[in-house]
Amino acid sequence: MAIDSYAPCPGGTGKKIKFCCSELVGDLEQLDRLVEGDQISAALDQVKRLATKHPGRACLLATQTKLELASKQFTEAATTAGQFLAAHPANPLALGQSAVTEAVAGRIQEAAALFDKAREAAMQTPEGGTPPLQELARIAATLVQAAAQLGHVGFAQGIVDWLVDTGVGSADELRLLAAIVGSSGVPAALRSRMPLEDLTGDVPWRPEFDAALAHARAWRLSQALAGFRSLKAGAATCRPLFANIGILCEMLARPVEASEAWLHVSRLGDVSPDDAIEAVGRAIALETEADPDRSPQIPFTSLAAPLSVPAGEEGTRALELLEDTLRHDPRSETTGFDRSAWVSRNAVPPRSVWRIYEAAVGDALPRLLASLLLFGRQTDKEPEAVLQGFGPDVAAAQPVVEGLVGCRFAKAADVPGMPVIPPTQWLLGAQFRLPVPTAPPAPPAAGELSTFDLLMQKQVAAVRDRFVEAWPDTPLPELLGKSPRQAAADPEGRRRVEALITEGEATARRLDLASGWTAVRERLGLPAPAAISADQPLEDVSPVRWHRLDMTKLPLEQLRGLVVLAMDAGFDRATERAAEALAARSDATPEDRWEALGALEERASTSVRKLELITHLRTLAKQLKASEGMLDVAELRVRLQRGDQTEIVRLLDRLRRDHSRDHRVIQALAQVLSEAGIDLSALAGQPGAGMAGGGAATAAAPEAGKLWTPGGGEQAGPAGEKKVIWTP
């Protein structure tokens, strides 16, 4: 396309093309046509020839770097970006593109420093020039994705805040970037947005503090941090100083220094106990950001052992006898596996896969320890057994399997990229073998728990009881290798333990698991936190404390906001308490109750409670004149779990009769039937199968982020948005 000679130079010089690179207009137009035609390689070859002919030209170096990044030539892009920066050290695009190449190489701290300089340089464009904000916004979007992927939440969120503050980028683009940050697994302690703090009181160094604060608010973060650092020696007891250092270090991807600043805040005498605990929690999250694999961790382990079986048909019979031994032992059970996943990576699949459990003791459920894979003879490999699982579990399973299989295991060769998890996640992720009914259970009576409910309660209770028993004496990386009982013996360690428990209570997905954290608190002799009364909790109370609010005293608007924000931020205990309070309010609107009951239905732990809430939602749907199709699907899911045959038939008939033309409902129905193990393709192939009116029983899975609201049509929500029961 034709290039306007009065448009800004694509090299970020701030000048217009006419006064910067007018002799290259024809070449730039040709490059544009190649890029628009998706001829990236040809465009790259062309720009390299031009760069050789016109060395050091900003527009060519910027274009070459961008094309090399687009074609994933990261080493070459880093070299070109270095040349660009050397030739134009104050050019915002040179700084920004160098930041991208550093981020791609995993050097996020260097990327953050360069991008901060790029922002500052963009704001210092000579008078009459045009800062390259749109191009810098594209660079910013790339950095947000890289930082979120590498776990540097503060840096990613800081860039999004800068884009919002400067008004660069569309609302949809900003929502997408915010969703990328939110879906990257933000630790609960870092979900609270910390504002920069003003200095209170009159002190000799106030002018220096205010100057640094002005730099920070103008997004000159490195200058601001240098100014605040210079005051540390003479202001060791100033909370705003160290809090601001912590905030700036988070945005500049300096998690170690940020953690030290928040720990300093927690030790100050004028900081409340709650604030001190949350500062420590923030420090712990930043320590993990700096070193995700700090010890002690629980590694995934593989042990291997050769199987002594003869060759030929006798060897096959020997393996069958071995599998028969495993099949009849109560500590093992066979399990299915995806053979195609092995074949797709050119690996030979095992003959069979087995789960290995602890021996049952009394009424206690046996815990799953490891997986046992049996491989037959291959052309280049003898038969072998492989035992896999997390380290302590494999160690417990090893003597059991050696006795069953008749071999001795040794550590297998290390495979790069095998997972490690923190001990707390290992304990909370335990699985137990549930008793399988010998005959299909009879459907429960109305108001009674189903067999599925009872089994899930046993599973959750087993996980909670083991966690409460083991966690206080388990060494944790968050406690610098100490166990919670050991750490609680001194004040600083005690704050660390309380920070972990507070986060666990606030974010536990189920109320019974939250009670496990409370039981741990009691077992360690830590006091229960007091309830909080506040008129404006969304402004005045940290999200980690929302579950402690006296919900009955909150203004209606605050309660509405609390349900939505707590749900979006993953503070499930606060969501549940706020939703219960909102649903009980006499001044709540039907829309309020719909939102609240939807949140409660999603979190209900039994089918009885889910059905009760769905009944209330049906009443509201009639008031709101909204379709009940998604409620029918939600109820069908529960009825399938309970085995209520009559109700299942009724709901399927109603869906066929009333909602067969609603594609959202049909998609959701397909998802539910798939979850229930119903072969939709086989069902669709039967004569007369499918929904009336052209509805497809084999509809695709629901699209992520699509929300249906009462009285409305289909509405796009941000990626990673929390699901509620009317989500197709």
C-alpha cells in the first residue's frame, strides 16, 4: 500500500518519513506489500539487502528485527536488535525490541529494564515528533505474554496498568492482556493490587521521596527505584518507602529485592498483624517467583527393573501370569491408558498399566502411591517394569511391587522436564481408592445423598485428614526448609506459617478443605483471626481477608461487587459467604439472587444442595423471563450422577422438545453426555437419533469465555473467566 510521507517513521525516530528516510519510501511500500501477502521470508531477504546498502537506518533495523522475531529466528533477532540499539541508543523501538529479545531468552529482569527505558524515551520525543506508542503497545503485549508465561506477574501486570493509564490499545486488547495475566496462575498473595503510598508527616528527606514518587507515577520506574533506594539508610522505619520499593521491584521483575522489601515492611513496629502477615505472604510468593524449584520439592521419580521371562510363547504366558497376580492382589488395579499418545511420540506403549495402592487398614481408604507399567519384549529391549510417581510414594510402593513382580528396581535414567511440586500441593493432591459397589446402587430418594456424594465425601475427608496430620511436620520451601511446627517457634517463622494458612483458608475450593486449614491452625496453636467489620471492604480490606467480613452488615452495592470480584480472583470462601448473604437480602434484586445462587450452585458439594439451588434458579428464570435450557442441562448433569432414571428421561425429553434449536444448550448437552461416558458418535449413528429440528447431538464442546445472562443473548467474556452454571 502507498505510504504517506508525512506518517511517522517506522523506525521510532519520532520524525516524519519525509524528513527521515524519504529515499526509502518505495522500498518500505514494497516491504509492506510482502508482509501483507504473508511473504515473510521474501520480506526478510529484501530488508537485509536494504540494510546492507543503507547501514544503520532505524526503519530498516526495526523492520528486520520484527521480521526475524515473526519467523522465530530469535538469535538473529537478538543480534539485529543489538545493532539497532548500538546505532540508536535512545530510540524507544530499539529499546523495546531489545526488551523482547531478552524476554524470549528468559532474561526478564533485563527485559523489564529495557522496556522501562523505552517508555521513558517515547515520552521524550523531540517537539513536533510523534512517539511510537502504537508500536510500543505491540511490544508491550508480547512482553506481557512472555512475563506471564515465566511467572513474573508484577512485570506483566505493570505493563497492563501502563497501557490503561496512557490510553494505548483498545478495550478488547486490554481485556485480553488482563486475561492472559489472570490465567497464568497468579499466587493468591499477589492478587491484591498494591497502590504506591504517599508519605505522611514532615521529614527532612520528603522532597527526595516526593520526587521519586513523581517518577513512579509518570512510569519512570528505574529512576523512581533509584530515588527510593537512596533513602533506605536514613528511613529504615518508613513503611511507604519500603512498600513502594517492593511495588517497583515487582514491576521491574526484581522478585528477590521485592521480597526483601516486603519482609522489611512486615517487621516494622507500626504495621498491624494482618498487614504483617500479608506482607510476608507477598514475600513468599516473590521468593517462589525468583526460584520456583527451591527445595524441598517433591520430584516425579521413575524406577525400572528387568523382568526375567523366557523368550517366545512361554514368555508371553509368563507375562500373563504376572498380570493375573497383579489383578488378584488388593493393592493393585489395572487402568486404561491412551496408546495413541505413546505412538505419536514414537514410543512403544506398555502391555498394561496398573495403579499401586497402600494396604488397606481397617476402614481407612487406601492411598494411591504409584503407577506400574509393564513392557513386553521388543526388538532392542528386554521385558521390563517401570514404577512411576512422586518420590515418597514410589519409595513406599517399591517393596510392595518388588514382592509382587519378583524383581529389584533401580533408578531409571533422568528424563528432562519431569515435574516437581511443592509438598503442600503433593499432600492436597492425594488420591484414595474408593469402594466400588458390587451392584448398581438404587437411585437415592429425594433429599438423600447419592452414592456418588457419599464416595466424594469419603475422598475429601481422607485428603483433609491426611493433610491435617502430615502438613505441620512437613518441611516446606516457603518456610526455608523448616516444617510449620518448627517455623512457628519464632516470630518471623510464625508469620510465614500464618501467611500460608491464611492463603489456604481464603482460596480452598471446598468448605471442607478450608476447614482442614483451620484445623491445622488449631493444631499449631495459632489464634483464629477475628471477624472484620467494614463499610467499604472493596476499597479498605485486602482480598485475602474478605472471607472474614461480617457480610450481614455490608451495603448492597459492596456485597454485589464482592461476589463478582471474589469469584473472579479465586477467593472461593469469600465468594460463598458473600453469595449466601446476597441471596438472603430482602432488598436484593432477582438479578442479584441469580448471580449469587449461580455462584453457590457451582460450589455446592452435594447433589442435594445443587438440586435445591437449581430449583430456586428456575423460579428466578421465570421472573426474569429467561430460558431454562441451561438449567435443564445443569440438572441433567446432577441427575446422571445420582442415577435418577425417571428424571433423566424427563429432562432429555424436555431438552428435545423445548431447546433443540438453541445451539448453546445443545453444545452444553453434548458436553454433559460426553462427561457421563456416552458415545455421542455412536448415538448419532442410530436411526432416529439426535435432536428434533436439526439439533446436533454431537455438537462441539462449548466455547471458552461465552456467557449467557438472563434476558440477554450470547455475550463474549474474557478468556479464563470463571464459569457459572449458565455457561454453555
